[in-house]
Amino acid sequence: MKKLLLIVVIIGCLTAGLVEYARGFSAGISGLSGRSGVYCSLCHNTGIVPDVVLNGPASVEIGQTYTYTLVISGGQEVAGGLDVAVTAGLLTAVFTDTQLLNDEITHTAPKLVNEDGDVVFTFQWTAPANTTAVTMYGAGNSVNLDGTSGGDAANRTTLAITINFPHSVYLPLVTASEP
């Protein structure tokens, strides 16, 4: 009888630990943007796969800051989360629904869909000080808010960004001359 009780207690603790593990990342997780080849679908893969789009300029000037959005459409149409990473430059959280975690933008809590059925996260990115090619990686997770990864699904996207010198560098100095 004592062995049976011990087994039930151990199974209960393990089960509670797994549920807490699944809920543990509701405040965001880094490393699953797709940059390393893995993204949120590692755990969230049994629901309807959403569309994920990164919006923002694909051609920028060195050292300048730009605003980008990650949009999650379709899927469970309840709530969503994100993970965004870049190969160069600096990401910045703009609103309280995002945070910088290990140099990546993640959600602070699952964000509810808007009136169009989309989840939209806004963040900023500052281009590096050299003219290198940059890739922005974005993963969006569409969740049903049941506290587990079951019935959720994710997708990913990339955005290639070209870094340019400021246009003013190429403009010749023109002075007015008197006749």
C-alpha cells in the first residue's frame, strides 16, 4: 500500500511539473525564432498553423532605428506570442507586451487577437554601423489559452534587410556662385 501511494505521489509530482513547464514559457522564450533552425513548433504543433509576417523596411541606413511588426493571422484566433531575432543590429521592446530576452524580442504574456482576428506585436530595430546583409527571423505562436501546448501551432518567417550608407554621404557639396 505504501509503495502504491509513493508511486501515485511521484506520478502526480511529475505531471504537475510538466504542466508547470508548459505554462512556464507563457511569459516568452528566446532561442525559438527560427534563426537556429528551431522555432515554437517544437512544442506547439497540434493546432491550426497560422500565417506569420514581418512588416518593416527592407532597405535601411546604417545606425538608424526603424519600427517593425510581427503579425500572426489565422490559427486558433485566440491569442499569440512571438520570438524575433536578428543577425546584426539591436532589437528594442517598444510596448509592455514585448521584452528583450537574450537579445531577442519575446512576448511578456500571450496577447489576445484584435478585432480583425490578428495578433500584432510592434518593436524597433537599430541597424548596425556597417553595410552588412541582415536577416530578421520571426516566429509566431497561435495559442488557445488552455494552459498547455496542445491545440496550439506556430509558424515562422524571415525578412532580408539591406543596410545602406546615408544618402547625404553621396551628395556633392553645391555652393552658389555669383556671375
